[in-house]
Amino acid sequence: MVAITRLEEHATEGSHYFVAVVLNENTTDIRWSLSDINGNIINSLDRVEETAADSFVVVLSGDDLSVSGDSSTIYITVESTYTHPVYGSLPDRRAYSFVVDSLPIEPATQNIIYDDDVIADDSVIADDTIMGG
């Protein structure tokens, strides 16, 4: 079983999200995958290779952050090989989870005051003078 680090900051559907991954020194063969709660790979991001390093940033955007319902939990699984000075090559697996919140289907309506009249967002107006308030 892989320990999962739950990231507190939520992502917004269709926006962008950065995940900083910190590994041990002497880590190679780094690959990461993006999946939903059922293990389904999202947006073909399966076993994406990273350069050998002790840290890197996963950059997600657009369709990587898709939602079904009000919110979805998404997982990043990182697999790599750590070369220990005494024990040699050792597998390393870790996972991160975060919530992606959906945007409202319809934007919230806002009342705008035009020359003392209240007009809904979708209305056509003749006078475009907006009164301060």
C-alpha cells in the first residue's frame, strides 16, 4: 500500500494546478501518473517520464482537471528508483491526492444599477451609463 499525501489546496475545474514532488537524492527512473479514485488514467497521463532529480513540479491544466459532479478527488502516483549507498537500487512509490472543484454551470446573476433601474445581466439596455453606488 502506498501512503497518500493529501494536498489541502483545491484545484478549480479547467484551470491550472502545480504539485511539487520532493524525492531522495540519487533518484532515477522517475514516472508519474494522473488518475481518478477508481484508478482510471486521466487525459493519457500515464507513466510520464521525468529527468532524474531530487525534485520536480507536475503542472496540470485544462482537461487534466476535469470533474464529474460537484468535485472530484484526483491522484498523482509517482514511481522511481532510489539508489541507496548500502542497499543499492530500491523502488520508491508515493501518491498525492487533491480535490478539483467544479465551476457553477450558470454564472451567478448580478444586478447592475443603470440610471435608477435594476436590470438583469441578460437584458438589453439603451443607456449604458452605470451609476456608482
